[in-house]
Amino acid sequence: MGDFEIVRKSSFYFIGLRWTGTYEAAAHGDIFPVMEEARDRLLSMGIAQENSDFIGLSYQDRSGGFTYYFGTEALRNTAFPSDMYRIIVPSHDYAVTEHKGQHAWKSYEKLMKWAVEQGLQVQQNGLDHIEVYDADYKPYKMSPTLKIGIPVKKR
């Protein structure tokens, strides 16, 4: 890790499952079953393909915890089960880097520091961060590789 950049991501439709809990619970893997279920179901329904990226959307919506959605991009008119969530993610600029291994929070800290040093304003309302996982991502894999991004704008 160490390469940082600003990436403009166009608005997209997201379909996936939701997990809500504490940072501690997520660090202990409580989030993994939801990620695995979402991945498997989206593939079996044909919403995600074998080469589709998977996306994590994190919303810091409570003290000491957050809501996390795990899924994939989908077409606007994609049918989906009632227990899944559709989110329209607006266009945004993101400060982005690649993370490898455990302890993603360390990469987030470095990314946040870099963004501030670049004179960018980190967006603290709504979507807290976005994660993009390769198609072959397995939640219980101990050393994942993913792209992480935080919403930013120029001051």
C-alpha cells in the first residue's frame, strides 16, 4: 500500500445485503456470514457474474457502530428479492488506495491523512467509505486485497 489517487465514480445502482453492528463485532468476523451469503446469492441469481466486482458500502450511522451493505452494481431494472437492498449511490470523487492483508483500518488512516494533506475535504455525512473486492473474493480469506475509497471534495 502507498499509492493514492483521486477517482471519479459515476452514480450506480447497488444491490446487496445489510449488516449492522459494532466495529469490534466486525473486526471479529461477525460481518463475514452476510458477505458470503450476499456473494453466493448474487452469483446464483445471475445479478453478479463470475467476473463481477463486489462492493462494500459503509455508513457510520450510530455511535460505536455502522451499517454495511455488501453486494454488486446492477442495472436499474434488475429484479431482486425483498430481503435485499437497492441503493442509488451518487456520483462522487473518492480518495482511493489498494489494501492488502488484515487491518484495513491502518490503510484507511493513511488514506485519510493523505487526503487531508492534499487539501481535500473528507465527506463525513452519508456514505463513509466504499470497498471494491475482486470477483474471487472469499470473506473468510485471511489476507484479502481490495480497493478502499473515502468520499472527498476539493476545498
